[in-house]
Amino acid sequence: MRTMITIFTLIMTLALYHIAVCENSVKIAAAGNYWELLSTSPNPHLCKIYFVRGIYEGLVIGDSKKLDHFYTKTSYETLIKALDQFYEDYRNENIFVVDALTVISMELRGTNKETVDKKLRLLRKSTHSIK
């Protein structure tokens, strides 16, 4: 039992250290501007992995019914590359990362282009006024 507590404490300490290195403030419902901000951190790739992993683990640990909307049969590397590409389009900068991952998941599942484009237009329209 003591070993488990020590391991847990070590893991939490390392996680908190990496959070501090990646960003000094907590972001809720982060959009493309936050994703781009992660690119300026001392270790952007690691910060992006932690961020995406946090979303997925939050869905799993929280037993979210929305997990079905997220593609899980791929690597974090693939998701990060897809998010980088997604946010290269200025029209997507106000779309929350969680919503971007649902669009990316649709593409990875092979959802037809018309359905993906419709979802993307809806997200762009609903987040257009958010700055």
C-alpha cells in the first residue's frame, strides 16, 4: 500500500510539473488560439500530448457518453498532427479543441465528406462570435 501511495505521489508530482512547464494558467474550453499557444511552450509536442491525453482520459474516467464521438484507434501523434492541420485554417480558430477532435474523429472513421463539412460549418457558425 505504501508503495502505491509513493508511486501515485511521484506520478502526480511529475504531471503537475509538466502542467506548470506547459502553461501557467488553467484553460477551460480551449480553442485554436490556446492550441497555438501550446506551440510556443518549451516542449510543445509534450504539452500537446498531455492536453489531448487529458481530454481522452477525462472522458474515460468521467464515464462520458460522449466518448463514442471520439476516435480511439489511433495514436496521440496522429491526433496532434490532425489538430495542427485543423487549426492552420483561420476559420477554425474559435472552435474548441474538444469539438475539433470530434470532427477529426469523424474523418478518421471515414465519415463521408458532406457530413463532416456540415458539422464543421455548424461549429464555425456557432463559435463565430466567440473571441
